[in-house]
Amino acid sequence: MVKRNKKRLLQGIAVVITVIAVYYPGYRKVSQARARNARLKEELAALMERNSELEKKLELLQGDMVYIEKRAREKLGAIKEGEIIYEFVPSQSGE
């Protein structure tokens, strides 16, 4: 009777080990795929937000003259005819 119980226990352990050996790699792949899917969803949301911002900027650049002028002044240093630009240079420590 004790031999029979040991044999069944060993068979049960062998079955459990076999099941784990067969299903664990698949489970791990599914788990990794879910984690990657979550990261990609976050990345997609960030890219969609960035795309929306760029579309708004494009719309402004295509038709809003005030915005275009502002950008030209900031990025290119553009000035209107007759304007005078004053640049203030920070003084050095001795002056």
C-alpha cells in the first residue's frame, strides 16, 4: 500500500513537471507580449498627442499671419521695416 502511494505521488509529480515544462514557455511568451502591448499603447498615445500638436502648428503656419510673424521674429530675428533692435549684453564681472 505504501509502495502504491509512493508510486502515485511520483507519477503525480511527473505529471505536474511535464505540464509545467509544456505550458510555461507559452505562458511566458504571452506575458511578455502583454507587457510589450502595454508599452506600445503608451507610446502610441504619446505619438498621437505629438501628432495633434504638430497638426495644430501646421494649421497655424498655413494661415495665421500673426503666428507666422511671431515665429519669424523668435527663430529668425526678423524685424519690420523701420524697427530698431536693441540688444542688451550682460556686463562682465569687473564692470
